Amino acid sequence: MAFQNELKKLKKVGLDSSLLIYHLEDLEPYANLTENIFAAVAEGSLIAVLSTVSVTELLVQPFTAGQQDRIAAFERFLFSLPNTELKSPDYLIAREAARLRSKYRIRTPDALLMATSIIEKADAFITNDARLRTLRAEGITILVLDDFLQ
């Protein structure tokens, strides 16, 4: 309930790659939380911002395992998501990622995801990486799934 209340305060959110994985793999204990996110996106009360970097992270394991059916299912999900902006890193995003990486000492993929959310003016970034909380100093709300487990 607390998580749903937080989502209702937001209009646009950046999503970490892990959320896609949790949702598509129906991983507990996070499946219920990710269901709330994607239901809000589907109904249009929330706009999602995804980086193409997340596509890379999402598809590595199915490619490694040679699971063409899972790759196809994941891609169908990505391309069918309404109210979702799928953004590739351009120069501005790459530059912002470099600044964030330098300032906060975060990994390049995390920096690219965060930079995409910041450049696209997301209200919040939803993740399960508590280390990204330090980026609140950038004026973006960081919601960590583990904080909402009951």
C-alpha cells in the first residue's frame, strides 16, 4: 500500500533494468511491486522511461542460454508497453552519465540509466540498488524496492 501511494505522487519514472527482470521472471518478493508499476504505466497514470541499456541487460541471460522464445517474449513486452519512452544514450545522456559516474563513483550502466531519467525529467528512479540513494542530491527521488517489502 505504501508503494502504491508513492507511485500515485509521481507522473514520470525511470526504471532500473532489474525491475524488468523481476517482472518478466515473476521473481518474489518483488513481483507484486513491479506489477503495481507496470499496471500504473498500462493505465496511463504513470509514464515510464527506459534506457536501451536496459534492453542489453535484460537480454544477456536469454542469449547466453540460447532461449529465443524468451528473447521474443521479452521483446514483445517491451514493444507493447504503452506510456513508455525507450531512449538510447545520445551525447547529452552520455555526458551526464560521465558527470554522475565521476561524482558518485557508480558503474557506467547505472550512470547511463540515471542520466537518462534525469535528462528526460523523470520525477523518480525506481531501483533495488540502495547505493543509488546518493543520487537524491540530483533532485530525483530514488525509490528502492526493498524499502517497500512487508
